[in-house]
Amino acid sequence: MNKTSSLDQVERAVFRLSQNDGLYDILLGCLMSQMALAPLLSNRLGDFWSSAVFLPLWFGVMAAIWWLKRHVVAPRMGTVSYGPARKRKLAIFTWVMLILNLAVFILGLITAANVGRISGEQTSLLLGLMLLGFFSLGAYFMDVPRLYLYGLLLGLAPPVGEWLYQEHGFSHHGFPVTFGTAAVVMIVTGVVLFVRLMRQPPIEMDGEQFEDQHHE
């Protein structure tokens, strides 16, 4: 039992370490920056193209992160094959995210079909709760506590933005300010984590595998 518990703790520590290179933080920050920048382009490009114009940029960012993960991070940190319990947990997380994204898509269609009937406060609160839920689930299933902070920042972004819009006349429901702030926090955090990793000596793992030895 102690051996299994110790193995689980080691695997969890290694998994957390693998998520601390900051690259996914930068990716999330770039994705969230669309929520800040797209509204500024909507008057000129329209709602669809103001979002679609970012697709080539996101592909470029994801390609750069894949390259850095493979050719910069992996040689320094090694590669790890996780046990069945960790893989099962990540698989559950993937399915939960797919279901929630489908729910968001359906709710988005319902909201679009009821424009004028649903207030800005209701829409912003619903969006905020969804973002908070997404990132909280991510923090739990991926054992990355800082995702709770990201979830809080993004959960507050829509209602705070709506308040700035209604009370202080900020444009585009305050999204450029609130989501822009959250994106900057994520990107800066990611850059700091990546720089810190580059300053640390490489970890030699020798292809070690961590196997889950729970007996059910």
C-alpha cells in the first residue's frame, strides 16, 4: 500500500512538473485574447470574420508550442508514460469537456435565437459560470491549481465587463478590458514559467515509466 501510494505521489508530481513549462498558459492567454480583440474588429469585419481571422494565428501558435514541447522542453525534462489511473482521469476530463462544449454550443444557439429576450446581465453571468466551470474542472482533473485562478479571472470577466459597459460606458461590453487583462495574466505567467524552466538544469528520467499498481 505504501509503495502504491508513494508511486501515485511521484506520478502526480511528475505530471504537475510536465504542466509547468508555461507553454499551455501562453496558448490559453492567446486564445482568450481573441475575446478581447475580436469585438474591436466586429464593426469592420462582422461577427464571423472578426473571429475567423485569428485562426491562422492560433495554428501558428499551436505549431510553435508543439515544436517547443518536442525539441526544447522534452530534452530537458524527459518523457514519461503514465499509469492507467492517470490516463483514465485524463480520458474522463476529455469527455467532460466535449459534453460541456456541446452544451455551450447549444446554449449559444438558444441565446442567439432569443436576442432581446435575454438581458446582458443574464448572458454575461451564464458565460462567466461556464468559464469558471470549465477551468475548475481542468484544475481538478489535470492537477494544475493555477487553473482555478484562471477560471476565477475568466468567470468574472463577462459580468465585470457588463458592469463596466452599463455603468461607465466601456465599449463592447467591457470585453477588451476584462478578457484582455485575463489574457495578459496568463501569457505573463506562461513566459515566467518557461524562462524559469530554461534556467533549471535538465532532468534525466531515462525513459522511466510510472505504472499504476492499484488492485481493484
